[in-house]
Amino acid sequence: MPHSEHVSKQDLKREGEIARHLLHQSQAESSYAANGSESGHEPILEVRGLVKHYPLTQGIVFRKQVGAVKAVDGVDFDLGQGETLGIVGESGCGKSTVAKMLVNLEKPTAGVIKYKGEDITKLSGRALKAVRRNIQMVFQDPYTSLNPRMTVGDIIGEPYEIHPEVAPKGDRRRRVQDLLDVVGLNPEYINRYPHQFSGGQRQRIGIARGLALRPEIIVADEPVSALDVSVQAQVVNLLDRLQNEFNLSYVFIAHDLSIVRHISDRVGVMYLGRVVEIGSDSQIYDHPTHPYTQALLSAVPVPDPRAREHRERILLSGDVPSPANPPSGCRFRTRCWKAQERCEVEEPVLAVPEVFSTVDSPARHPSACHFAEEKQVVPSE
Ligand SMILES: Nc1ncnc2c1ncn2[C@@H]1O[C@H](COP(=O)(O)OP(=O)(O)OP(=O)(O)O)[C@@H](O)[C@H]1O
């Protein structure tokens, strides 16, 4: 019997999905190849076609999958050695899920995460443990991410239990005290408990723990969002200083565009599970070409009252669609004032738009829009 007669409908569906994924991956790779190295830095991380779908199930006894939440649905970016990539977007667009996949707290449904050229999504056992040491995470909420029953010394030194090779037992106390000093806390506080610290100090403890294993990459998921505005700048400045001191590369996730600008070399804007525009901070803030980025920027507070009067506010209509059922074609089209028929049927790829491909202008950066157009939203200072 010929092989094809054994192929079930399900097999065909799966093959279709794999083919679509491979197509997306090759499109992404070719668009990135066409753009050259994004940052000019040697990439330490290369993310291609990253996907995370959470199954939606129905039934109690017989659970059956009825769909999927497409939390991350084909994300591509590079992180250069020693650089900071900011990732911004509204709540629910998939930022935290990307962060979790980078540090292996979630397994991708599909896609590639290359660390120094090696795909870490395929690693397991010792090799995975070795890589995980180099990519650490700083969490959003310093109130819930520190165990209240552990002393600061135990919290910061905990990673050494998993990686004893980094610090022999007799040396750990001294190392933890060094880390406290590095993040601007008194080394004598080593025996105190988290509740004895302020929010900003707690986040410094979280950062010290992230640094314990001497990682090369720190993924910071909204590291200052839970803090008072007055403390946010101090923590951002600390991260800035540590980056220079330890030659760290950062993926810095936030919904606040002004904070991301302060710390980032490049910025990626996410919408409904995809990166829609990516470029240097000046390309994104002063020369945005994607309508979603322009709308986000138009909501950023402008301190100068005269400049505020002159800037245009773009108000988006409707809510973000459900990631379980994203719109066809361009996902942003249901809220976009420029949407046309083409947007409904043809999904735009993240690449330098054709109109800008030959011009020498900061607008020449990847933007997933069929009608990409430069628009200065934030008045220049
Ligand atoms: N474990 C999970 N199971 C099912 N759906 C999930 C799970 N984790 C996240 N999601 C969904 O995936 C989508 C993306 O979530 P994610 O937390 O990555 O977004 P986010 O941009 O980080 O938002 P926020 O800033 O609010 O954390 C959301 O719709 C969320 O409800």
C-alpha cells in the first residue's frame, strides 16, 4: 500500500502546521539576513520564530483541546553582547512569556533561541544547566518574589546550592556580602529578612541574586514597575552601572516607554504575540513607522507644557483582541486607522518596509506594516 494512504487528517494538519512554522522561520531568517546584524554588536542571543501556545481545554473527565492561547506567535530578535534590548507592549501581549522562555521557565511550542550560536531549546541535563547559569532573571515584584522566611544571605546565596561549582561552601558568605555591597546595600544586613527592607532595597536583593552566578545575560521582567517613581530611577541607574561593571547584556521588559528609552540601546514593540517594530532607541522614538508604535508613543507623558500642546494624541479604538483568536492578516488591523483590504488577508513580515529600503534615513528599520510611514509623535527636545 502506498505510504500516502496511511496519512491521517491529523497527520496532514500537523504537517501543515510544521510547514507554516518552517516558512515563517525562513521568512524571519531571510528578513533578518537582509537587514544584516541589527545592532552592530556580536549577537549573544538570536531568537527566531519563537512560539508559545497554551492549550485551551474543555471537559472534566475527557479533556479535549478546543483551541490555544497564542501568547507568543512568531517572535524574532537579536541581543548583542553588552547591549540592552527593551521590549514594550500592552499587558497581555506576551512579554513575560518571552522572558520565561529565554530563561527556560517555559518550553517554547516552536522556534529557536540561540545562545552564542547554540540552540538552547534543544538542550537538556548538564548542558542545559550550564547555559541556564549564564542567563538569569530579575522578577517584577520584589514583594512576592523573595521568600519571607529566608534571610537575605540565604536568598542571594540560594543559586550556589544548584551551582556549587561557582562558590565553595566556605566562601559563600563573603561572596554574598560582596554582592550586597555591589548592589548598594550594607553587607552587615546579611542576616535580615525581606520584610525589613523597602521596595527598592528588595529589588536590589533580587538583582544581587540574579548576579550571584555571574551570568552574561539578565532578563529583567518589569523590574521597576512595582516601585515608587522616585525609586525607579535609582534601580535603573544601578542596572546601568552593573551592565558596565560586569559587561552584561539585558533584555529589559516594560510597558512604560519612557523607562525603556532611558536604559535601552534598541527597542522591540510587541502586539498580540508578535514584534511589530524594532530598531535603535532613536529609530523607534523619533522615527516610528508602525501605527501601533506611534499610538503608544502618543500616550507617553511629555514634561514640557509647550511641547505637550503641539503633540498629537492617537486614540486607538476597541480593545486588544483575544490571543486565542487573533485577527487574520495583520493583527493590529482591527484597531488601525490605516487598515485596508490587504491588511485583512496578508500578514506583514517584520522587515525593512520597501518604501524605506533604499533611503538613508532612521526610518529604515524593521516594521511589520504594509503601509509603514514615518510620523514624529514625540516632539523633539
Ligand atoms: N500559563 C498560561 N496559561 C494560559 N494562558 C496564559 C498562561 N500564561 C500567560 N497566558 C496568556 O498569554 C497571554 C500573554 O501573557 P503574558 O503574561 O506573556 O503577557 P504580558 O505582555 O507579559 O502581560 P503583563 O504585562 O500583564 O504580564 C495573555 O493573554 C495571558 O493570559
